[in-house]
Amino acid sequence: MENKQKIIIIAVAAVLVIAAGIGFWYWSKSKQSSQGAPSLGGQIFDKTQNQLQGQVPDTNPFKDQKNPFDTIYKNPFE
């Protein structure tokens, strides 16, 4: 008799765990579909992103010259 009770308890617990898993999966899917409307956090995130990403020009005047002082000062120890 005790073995049957243990099996019934384990079966009920397994069914409850499976039902909770299916309920959580359904809840998370329904929550994802309702996130189409922008929230306050989403609006703040969009406003704090880099607006100039990839649009900043290269302003290095010395990109062809390794040391800008080579033409002005000659090193006496070379």
C-alpha cells in the first residue's frame, strides 16, 4: 500500500512540474508578443546610443608621418 502511495505522489509531482513548465513557456511566449509597444526603458536605450557611429571623419593630420617633429628637429645621436 505504501509503494502505491509513493508512486501516486511521484506521478502527481511530475504532472505538476510538467504543467508548471508548460505554463511558464506559454506565459513567456505571450509576454514576448506583447512587447511590441515601446517602453520607457526602450526609449531611454534608443536615446543613449551613439548617433554618430561610423560617421566620424578621420581627422589625423599625421597619418602619413610617424613623428611630426622629424622634419623640425634632427636627432644628433643618430
